[in-house]
Amino acid sequence: MAAEDTGIMGLEDFTAALNWQARHADENGAPATARVIRALAGVRASDTATGRRIAAWPGLTLKDAMPLRLAGGFHHLLLTGADDRLAEVYAGAITDQIAVDALVLDLTHTFDTRLLPWLDGPPQTNEAGRSASIMAGLLWLAQRVRAPQFDLFELGASAGVNTMIDRYFFRLGETEVGPADSPMRIVPEWRGASPPVPPAGFGITSVKGCDIAPINLADADAALRLKAYVWPDAGERMTRIDAAIALAGAQPPDLVAADAGDFAETMLARPAQPGVARVMFHSIMWQYMPAATQARITAAFEAEGAAATPDTPLGWVALETDPATFRHELRVRLWDGEAHHGEEHLLSHAHPHGAWVEWLA
């Protein structure tokens, strides 16, 4: 499960990266966000601090998610009431690209100082819809371990939206799992056969997540910033982030501030508990980590996996991007000392925000 700076994610040319990101938003139900992204071409050419910083971007524009950083900043202006003119764009009332270009450029001149810091770090795109694939991977694993009890830990958890996976209700094709009264209902369009039903005894004993800079959803400002990264014209996503904020308010997810490599090694160093499968999961974050960190985590899993047994299995569930095709794939590995020990399995393809899952297993 390694990624390289190749293919689409290796795009350094600003125009090519911008066009790809806009098209990606268009194809995933956010045409207004796509227009705002395209308008960044005019921002780049402007005499603003934000424009100059875009123009001097050091490369790997798409891998750095640079267009999405600013898209979050513009959405934040609307969410905070600083300026409401983009409301008409997001609602589809203004669709002319020239008009959107002029509005975005004017907003940049007006809020240059406020927008500039949004370029300092990658977007926190915590998306509960992605947990559909993660849960399907766990159901697949549950058929292959002696006791379907899972001790989970998540890398790149951001605000812990998916760290609360044990509190969500899922309908995955004809398979249902999770508390039926949950305010978070994950019901993607399911393509192909349904994943396995939860076997007797299926359960998640604990879930812990890490992020280099975790977001506290109990902090109203932090929650609003996270919400700003959600494409405003993707209505179901906005509903899900509101449900996640409510759940976190009732009981915060278990998050720690840590480097992903340090965290993975720490979690793997804990004594294995017979009858419990330790499983690491992550979604759409692997590509943003340095290659050295990826290699470190992989080596730690290979080493710990060598000692796994049917009573102390080890799993790895990853919903990540193929760097060459940009297709989002669910891949799962299981170490248990049995046949095909540690073999990687491609289980599904998925919409980047969980709108649909195509089950391949």
C-alpha cells in the first residue's frame, strides 16, 4: 500500500492541476465549487499576496491539494457571515464563469489577509461517507478471523469523523450493521453483491485515531473550519458533517496528536489480545504522507504481521487513491499465520466521498 508522486497526483503544472481539480468537483456533484476552483486562475495572476503565493507554489500542486485549500477559505467567508455573495454561486443562481471569476477575484482583494493562511496546510477533508468502505472491509475480515472482535486504530483521523465508525448505522446493499437509532446513517448506492452480514459476536471493542493536528469538533470555530472544506453544493455531505459534529458533542472521538509513523508503531507495540483482531484503517490520506513515513509504517506491519496467529490476527484496511488512475480503491490485508498470510485484496472501488461503492469481492 504505497504511493508515489506519479500520474495525476504528480501534476506540477498549475493550469493542468486546476483543470483536473475542477473537473473532479464537477463529476462529483459540485459544479459550483468547480467554478470557484477555475476562478483561481485569475487569482494567481492578481496583485494580491494570495495570488503571488499561488504563482510561486513549489510544485505538486494537485498532491498538495492547493486548489482545495483556497476553496475552503472562500466557503469559510460565507459560513462565518463575512461575505454572503458566494451563496448565489453555491446555490446555482450564478453559473457564468466570467461572473464567478470576477466575484472570486474581488473577494480575494477584499479578504487577502484572511485567505492567505488557508494555503498553509492541506484541507481536512473528513468525510463520514468513506466509512461505508471501511465497514465493508471489516465485514469481509470478520468472515476470516476466528473471533470477529476488532480493536481499531485510524491514521490521519483529522477530526475523528470516521473514528466514530462504531456509532454509525450502515446499509450496504442488503447488509445492515450498526445502531439503528444513530443520527449518522450511511446508505451509499451499492453496486454489485452485498458485503457479508455481520457474523455472531461481531463487534468493535475500541477505536482510537491520530492526526498530526487533530480538530476538536467541540470547538465551534474548529468545527466550522472543517465544515468549510466540505463542498457546499454537495448537500448530503453537509448533512453528514452536521451529524458528526452532533455525535462528537455527545461523546468526543478518542484522538491523539501524533505523527502517523509514531502512532502506528505505538499501537502495534501493544500486547496482542487473544480473540481480538488489531486493525489499522485510513482513508484518502496515504498520498499526503512522506514516502519515508509510508515505508516505516509498512515495515512495522510486515514485522508485526510475521508474529500474527489465528488467535491474534492483524489487519490493514485502506481506502486510498491509485496514484496513476486516481481511482479510489478499498484494499485489505490480513496476517494470521494461515495461507495467503499478508496478501493484499482489492475489495471495491468507491466514490471519493462515499456516494457509491462498487463491491468486487
